[in-house]
Amino acid sequence: MFIYNVTVNIEETEQKEWLNWMKETHIPAMLATGKFSQAKMSRVLINEEMGGVTYAVQYTTDSYETLEKYYKEDAPKLREEGLKRFKDKFVAFRTELKVISNQYSISTKN
């Protein structure tokens, strides 16, 4: 399993609109490609010197080959939409992660 992580710092004045766009439009479009099984969005709890608000979005995919297909078939169009809508209002960087293991806590119920 692989995770495609996108970390975005968005200007505070654009944060509300961007967050709604991500939840209602962009993340559903990413999942609709059929290349990701889930998406998790988190707010990064540090204050950046440059200001803004930082979020990390993690998209889970089954293989690196599927991720490469996303880059070829879907990424240009989906990235362009964000660039048009929020031009010069954000910075983003992307990271590819390979999941090594998943561990969960065990809770006991009496």
C-alpha cells in the first residue's frame, strides 16, 4: 500500500473557501479517478513563519503503478483546477510514502 501525501499552506483569507472546495470538489474528484481507496485530511498544528494555515491530505492507493497512472492520466487536470481557483494563494509539496506496517491498539470490553 502507498500513500500520496499533499501538504498545502493556504493563505488565511482563502482558508474557508479552499477547505470547502477540497471537501466538496477536489477530494471527491481524486477518489472518483478510481486510483485511491480513501483520503484523510488533517490540519498541521504548527504555526508557519510564512503565515497561512497548513493541511496534509493523504490518499491511499494499492500500488506504485497505480500512483504513476494517476500522475499520467489525472494529475495535470486536477492540479490545474486548484491553480486556477487559488492562484498565488497557496504553496504545496507532495510526498510518496510506502506503508511498511499497520498496527492498532487492542481495546478490551468487559
